[in-house]
Amino acid sequence: EKNPQYLLIQPVNEPHAQVLDQQVRFMTERTEKSFLLVSFLVKDWNHDLSPWCASAVFGKEDFGEGAGETLAFIEKMLIPEIVRRYKLEACIKDIPIILGGYSLAGLFALWSAYQENCKVKFTAAAGMSPSVWFPGWMEYVKTKQIRTKQVYLSLGDREEKTRNAVMRQVGQNIREMDSWYKNSEKIESVLEWNKGNHFQDVDVRCGKGFLWCMACMERKRRRMKKECRP
């Protein structure tokens, strides 16, 4: 679309990049709203999306602290390039920006929504099967103020059923986050449960997350319009 109503930004890995067409098809079949989905390939997944260093919880690869650099890339390079390439100079300030991702990219999207120094104002953050088991994450959530007004969370109903003691916390943590956002942060939030494990229906789960965020903003827009009527 030449004049998108929404800008969606999504970090992906190689396997996810292969199903992006399916994700977009799923979304366009379920919404009439125009959107521009921009994805970028993350090469060092455990480093580039991690907010801080942490020891490996599966395999041997530790987690780095590259999330800050990745967010800076979005702010200083990716969005300016999007504006230039799609000629959005005149309207970019009026286009809601939704940052979303799957797995560790979902954690990155949520973490980015807390960053006060980032000049990009994300209207919504979507964490699809996010790695909220990440060491120190829950303590971070409860000591910081999120900057978005809408948060989408989802998880597969079998993801917490694992022998890995750290990753097993994902179910409890995401339930606690949903309750925290609704009761303490007082923002519009939802927790959606999907069937299956962590690797099932990635394209559909991501599509559902972005669709919820857009629909949520549309409902808010209609309410505001109704309230402004004389």
C-alpha cells in the first residue's frame, strides 16, 4: 500500500523469513486495514536480541547484550530507510508503529517498549511466544515503566511443559505479566493461548499478534471519535 495505516516491524531468523509470505497472507485475509510489514534478518540471535548477558539455558551458547544496538539500528537506520524508500516523509508521524517478534525477538519487542531513550514511539508491542523465562526479566518488568499503551502476549499450551527448569517458568511468568499489565500498568493487554509447542504455527501466531494490535487501535480510535461527537 502506498499509504499504509500501520507500520509493523519484525526481527526474524532464517526459518521465520521463509514463512513471512504465509504470515502476510494470513493477515491480509483477516483485515481490511492497510499495513507495511518490514522484517529484518537477525544473524546472531542470542546476542543481538538479548537485553543483558545471561548464561546458556539450552545448548552451549550464552546470551549477549546486543538488544540496545539492535534497537538503535531500528531507530537510526531502519526507520529512516523505510521513510525514504516508501516516501512516508509527510505521514510517518501519524502512522502507528508496532514492534513484534517471536521467541527471543518477542522478548526484544517487549524490552524495547520500556526504553526511555529511544526516540521511536512504539504504539504497541507484540510478544509472540516470547522468551519471558529470560533470567532477570520479571524483576525488570516490575521495576520499569512500559511506554506502550497496548501489549499482546501469546504462548503455546505445551511450551511450559519442558524438563528445562529455566524455560519451564515461561507459563507462570507470562500469566504474571498479563496480570501485571492489566492491574499495575493499567494498559490494554491480552494473553492468547495457542495449541502446540514453541515451534508450531509461527506464521499464524505472529499474524494473530499484529492483527490484535491493529484491531485494538481501531477500537480505541472509534471510541475517541464517538466521544468527540457533539
